[in-house]
Amino acid sequence: MEQYDRYHQQLNRLDTELETVVETIPGAQQMMGIDGLGAVTVALFLTKVGDLSRYSHPQQLVNPAGLSLREYSFGKYKGQTRIAKRE
């Protein structure tokens, strides 16, 4: 049980450090303001995509993931834009 408590304390310290580091990254605060996104999710996202200033358009983030934005519309009907997997 002592080992569990020690691991739990280490995990809490790492979470605190991660939040401190992520808060220093430009744009991370705004991302964490989105419901469901915490410091860990933002850190993982930024680890994968790198510096956001390298991208001039959001589509540049979507393309490498094998996804594309699709708008379902016909005639006068304009549907929502959704993320779809490229085939």
C-alpha cells in the first residue's frame, strides 16, 4: 500500500508540473478552455502537431491525419461541416 501511495504522489506531482509547463505554451490556455480538454490532452496534441505557428490554415492540421472536412449540402439545403475519413 505504501508503494501505491508513493506512485499516487508522484503522479500528482507530474500532473502539476505538466499543467505548469503547458500553461506557458502560447494558445494552450485557450485550448484548455474547451470543455473536455485538459492539460494532458493539450500536451499530447501539441506533441503530435508541433508548433501551431507553422500552420497557416486549419486544413493543414486535418490533412496529415487522413481526414477531411466535408459539407453535406444539396440544392438550397446547406448541412453542417463535419470531419470525414478520407477514402
